[in-house]
Amino acid sequence: MPTQRDYYEVLGVERNASEAEIASAYRKMAVLHHPDKNPGDEGAITLFKQAAEAFEVLNDPEKRSRYDRFGHAGVNGSGHAGHGFGNVEDIFSAFGDIFGDLFGGGGRRVRAGRDVRSDVTLTLHEAALGVTKRVEFERHETCATCAGSGAAKGSSRQTCGYCKGHGRVIQSAGIVRMQAVCPKCRGAGSTIDSPCRDCRGKGSRLKKVVTEVEIPAGVDDGTRVRIVGEGEPSPDGGPRGDCYCFIAVLAHPLFEREGQHLVCRIPITYTQAALGCELEVPTLQGKGEITIPPGTPSGEVFRMAGKGVADPRRRGLGDLLVQVIIEVPKKLTGEEETLLRKLAKLEHKNVAPERKSFFQSLKEYFTPDEHVGAEADE
């Protein structure tokens, strides 16, 4: 069975080396023998694993103390290499953010700040044509009292002694190794003995923000528009989150929206439908006009190209669909009634007479055949 190499020798440091010197030595070894730089080189992978094992022990004061007193037997109890690093992925999994720090990761995984929400209400015209809108929302800003440190005046944050500033710790359960958020600093990597009274140690305070957002033409109800970098600040120096504006479009009294198209239902008279006419119609751009041909039935749809709504994802405009509905008047003037009765006679249609008593109507109801015959004789 091969003899394990001395961990100090693996990293090339003296036995009294500081934590910073050990970390620096491991960085050099890890970069030099990293698998990505040495594809297919088994010798480099072996040295990479040895460096990781050495760093795991010498970077932990308790394990280092046992190693200094008892050698390899003090840290693995069996005198052979192991430590769960069966392959390179085990090393990345075990060290996680600590490993990332040695390669420039900053000690902890840099997280973006949380996103915030703002609700924006638009008219159909605003949604269809685009608009610059004033929006309001709340987000946390750096506390002016403690300048974001969370510590009271005269004090400062201290590096967490439990995780040594990494914010995460390695936990072992038999052969299973996993990372966990440091229970003492809750992932911050530092602790506060005297928290700031204004922000209660959080380093930030809630603030109302007023800004403007460009709403592109063609947004629909439920659309989200993002304002980059206007969200919550990162808890560890990363980029800010974003603000998402949720769009609500008000109902319009004349138009209904169907995707890129608009639908407008317009009542017309029987004579306009029968004889045809030039019909004035509303559009988002102003007044428009369509030709109603003679004999147009109720419900007919006329398309006005390019008078609809834009689509933010593609070029061009939708259409305006004008549906005409023949409107039957509930009241007629004397002249209108006379003319319509003449028309009914020309069409040989049965219509209700001008005056008819209830009893006459009742008699005709029970003797419909006689009534029809009498009308035929006329």
C-alpha cells in the first residue's frame, strides 16, 4: 500500500505556515493541476486530488491540530488516502463556495438582489401606441447611518469564526459530504456584536422609489416589462435585482382586443344595410370610413388593414375588424311607420294592422284559417 505524502510537502509550505499561506499555496497547486488545463492527464488529476485533501485538513484548525500530533492517522483513522474525494466532482461539491473563492469567487457565491414588482395600469391607447409611464415601488436602500455595514457607530462587522468568513460549512455524515449555510452568520460570513439601531443590523432600509419606464407599443393585459437594475441590492456585493412592471389594460368602450386585432361593433339602420352607405368609424388613429355595399346582412365584418395594434415581438400592425349590426328601432315617427307599411305591402308581407282590438285579435287567434282566407280574398 503506497505511503501518503505529507500534506505540508504536497502544498509546498512550512509546518508553521499561516492560513493565508496555505490558501495561497493551494490556489497555485489547484490552478496548475486543474483538470480543465490538463485534459486526459491522470497524473495532474492525482496531484489535484492530493492538493485538495491537503487543503481540506490544513485549512481546518481542528483537523490540522490532529494531523500535526498524529499524522494521517489523526484525520482519517486508517492511514490511507480517502476523504471522500473519489473524483474531481467530489472536490467541487465538497468545497463549493470555498473552492470558488480560491479561483477568484470572492469567498461566497455572489448573488443578485431580489426582484421587485410594480403594477402599471394603461388605457388601450397607451398599450397600443406605447407610452412613458411613471411608476412607484418599494425597495431596500443602504442604511445611511451605518453605511450598509449593519454595525452601530464605533463598531464593525467581524469575520465569522465558525465558517471563517465563507458563509458556508462542510458537513459530513459518514461518507456523505455536503455544504450548508453557516448556522452562526446565516451565510453572511461575518457577525455583528452591536447592530445599528436604525436598520437593526440589516444594513438597509425600505424606501419608496419613483422612476419612469418605457412601455413598448402593443403590450397586452398581463404583460411584464422589466426595468433592469432597479430591484433590491445584492446581499453580498453582486448586481441589483430588477423591477418587473405588471401591465393591466383598462377596458375600452368601443374596441375589443383580439391579439393584434381590434374589433368594433357598429349599429346601422335597415335602410343603410339595404341601400348601402359610406360609414364613419372610429380608429385608434382618429376617424376612418368604410363602404357598406347594398344588401349587407347583419353581422357582416369589414377589415381595415393596419388599424389594429402592434406586437412588441414583430413588425407591423394588426387590423381593425368592423362588425355591423342592423339596429331595429323601438319607436317610429308617424311618417316612418307609414313608409314602412307601404314597403311591407310592396314586399307582400303580413304585418300587424295599425289598430286592432283585443277581442278581434283573440278571435283571429282561435280561427287562424278563416283569417288567412279573408286576407287572401282581399
